[in-house]
Amino acid sequence: MERRAVVLLSGGLDSSVAAAKAVSDGYAIYAMTFLYGQSHSREVESARRVAEFLGAKDHVMVELPPFLFSSSALLGG
């Protein structure tokens, strides 16, 4: 039976290392990235590249409503 793991992939170092560790441990990974209006679209592109490089079985991008993060420093608010 295939061992599977869902990894939350932001495109940053921590989530990329966690995903690589799961692959190293023999898991087939399914990546998920949340889109929340990040001011740095390179994060999303990095997540896509990492998922592809690690051979993710699927990579789902989940778009969240911007009002959830309207005052977040991640969005410049």
C-alpha cells in the first residue's frame, strides 16, 4: 500500500524541507498551497516548482477570500 502525505507548501524553506523529508521517508506527496493575495507571487511560483521537483502526485492551489487577511502584514496591511 502506498504511503501518502498531504503537505502544505508555501514555497518557503520550512515547508519545502518538510515536503522533501516526506519524500525521503517514502511518502507520495500531495501538495496544497493557499492563495491569499500574497504580495510576493514568487512564493506561489516557488511552491509550484518545489512540488514539481519533488514529484508531487498533485498540487492544489486553494484561493482564500482576501477579506480574511485584509489587515495582515503579509499583504502590506
